[in-house]
Amino acid sequence: MPNLFVRNLRAEQPQAPANRDQVRWLPWDPFRQMVPFLTSEDQPQHFLPDFDVRETPEDFVFRADVPGFNEQDLEITMIGNRLTIIGKREPDPENAADIHYVRERVYGGFSRAFTMPEGTDCSDTIRAELARGVLTLSLPKRPEVQPRKIPVQVSETPTS
């Protein structure tokens, strides 16, 4: 296989852009430069999914991409007003005869915690759904804090 090459992304140092025009669009992560000092081949990086959090008039919705996870790989708990999502992704079993040319997928566990605002219904009405690698959590608001429309009454004489 002459076209394949061995590449270890964790050990690579970031390259400076060739010219100033390239600087504008480069995604910069200041912690990426520290990765070679914090991890080694024996200690893999941890998987940390990014979350989208939005508020609707009825609830709070959390969405995260968790490809390769099953429902038994995730643990979602609510203690008081603290939402905690814990997950773990295991690597594929290794065979001693296999030769790895590129290893870019990250495995391991993650833990994310969110403090919910007042008015969140923290009872059994919380819904969690895992569909096609996307975790969706829906935390409804209590009815008394949801926006409600107040009708306007028309009268003949003004009240003071």
C-alpha cells in the first residue's frame, strides 16, 4: 500500500499559515497546542460532544451528536436543578495482526453538567431520545412560568 502513510494527529504540532490571508479562516483552538503534553499513545483523548441548547416557550431542548453510542452507553440524571449527561464510547477490539495506518477517532468517556434555571419541571416529564446518533433532551417548563396570553377587556368607562 504505497499511498497510505502513518499519521499520529496527537503528536503533530500546529503549522503556521503560509500567508496572512489564511489566518482569517483558520479555526484556532489554543488548547490544541497543549495536547501533545497532556496525552500519549497509551492514554487516549476523551470524547467530548458539543451541545446545542435552546429555549422554546414550552421547554428547554438539548441536542448533541453522539455517534456510535447506544442507550446503555448514556446515563442522564437530574438532581435538583442540575442536569448531568455521562457517556462512554469503547474502541473496537484490537487484533495483534492488524496494522493501523491512521487513528483519528476518539474514544473514552465524557461528562457534561448543566444548571437549569428556575421554573424547569424536574419531575418525570423529562424526555430523552437517541435517534441516528443524535441525543435530544427535552425539559419542560412548569405551567406557571410558561408565557400566557392575557385577554384585553373593553369597557365603556375608564377605570382609574
